[in-house]
Amino acid sequence: MDAREIERFRLKPEIFLADVVLFVGRKEHREHAEQYVRGLLLDGERKSIEPMARRLLDGDVQALQQFVNQSPWSSREVRASLARKMEREFVPDAYCLIDKVSFPKQGKHSVGAARQYCGALGKTANCQIAVTLYLGTEESSTPLDWALYLPEQWINDPIRKKKIGIPEEITFKTKTELALDLIDEVRGWGVEDRVVSTDSAYGDSYEFRQGLRSRGLNYVVQVEGSLTAWAEDPYHSYPPMKGGEKYPGSACMPESFLHTQSPRDSHRVAFPAL
């Protein structure tokens, strides 16, 4: 969208953001927040403050820089308000979608940048990865929350952590653990519990599926065709021992409960046992 189109439809973003920007504080901060969003909507490759402010008819470089860098407002409260607003806009049968997004990087100084699989490039490369939580339907989706994945080499390097400003209390978490944290966070915001859907990167993880079950959440996830799983919940069963001997202690599982995916299928869909 160009500047004239943005100005013509200026009232729409103002109405949309009215209750979201309440959490940024003073009136001028709310105005700068609305300007910043309009700047992101404008055409142009560079979305940093100076070029965006120049494209805005009411843009002020210094004011926008101060708003982004120094204004004491809570991004968490703004994200929570936006998540609740977007949930109201979506139809009741929307679901939660766990995914990840990658950002290719040339250097090594961006937080979390490391050689890892980069979905944007389809190969292993230097990149950042964020775990994301979306609210979606078959036709559309909107982000609710996200978290930057920090590889172990970042967490285990106290000098780099201190230099870049990563808090000491931040510990290593897998992508599946970050995904569960995101779910907990949006539930704390008052977002309604919904069916969780994701691909095999998360669906293959027993810990992730069990984490959803322990939270009382239903899910539909992809799993690799080679994944072995129980067709029913496992239970401890001890076969009779001859001569009254005591059973050594490990649990026994009837073979009929064991279910192996066909290797001909690259993916299957796993549902929770209800």
C-alpha cells in the first residue's frame, strides 16, 4: 500500500488498534504506535524507523525511535490484547497451529543465529529460528505468540550471553518445550482452549503430545510413518510366575496393543486416545 491508500483507509487501522494500544500508555505513545503500524503497511523493502517515517505524511523519525527504543510499555500486554481481539474475529471452529519460522543470517552476532536446518532455504544454513503459535482456519491464520529458539551453544556461552544481554535465568529449551510454553502463555491471556495441530517435527515427540494431554487439550498432529505407538493407553500387567516367584519389576505390554505405522506412508496423523 502507498501513502495515499494508507491515508484513505487510515480510520480502519485506528479503529482496529484502539483497544490494543491502550497498554502503551500516554496519548502520544498510542499515536506513535498507530504510525508505526501504518509504516509497516506501506510499500518499501526497509522497515526500519527512518525509511518508514519518511514514507508517512505525519512521520517523525526521532519520535518513532524514542517510542520503539525507550518508551516503557509492555509488549506482553499488547500481544495479549491483540491475541484476544483476533480470537474474537475468527470463527468458533478455529484451531491452534504450532509451527516454526526461520530467518537466514549472514553473520554470527544475531541472537540465536547458528548453523541449523533453515526451512526458508530448505537446507542447513546459518539462521535464527522462532517457534510460533497461530490461530487458524482452512482459509486463514493469524499469529498469537512466538518465542526465539536459542541453541545450546548460545546458552552455554556465558560471555556471549552477557555481551548480547541474554538474562542469566534463561536456560536451554527444546522447540517442543517452547511450544508448550507458548500454549501456557496464551491460555494465561484468556484465549480459549482449542484443538492443537502441528507437523511431525512436534508430533513425533512423546513429551509434546503428553504435555498437551496433561493440559487437557485435544490435538491432531502429523507423525512419521516409522513411528511406533500404542493403540491404547499402556498399563502395568504382570504375568503369573511359577512357584510363587516374584516378578522382577518391569511392566509387560500385550503385543496386541503395539501399533507400527506402515513404512510406505511418509506421514500419518495421530489423535489423542480419549
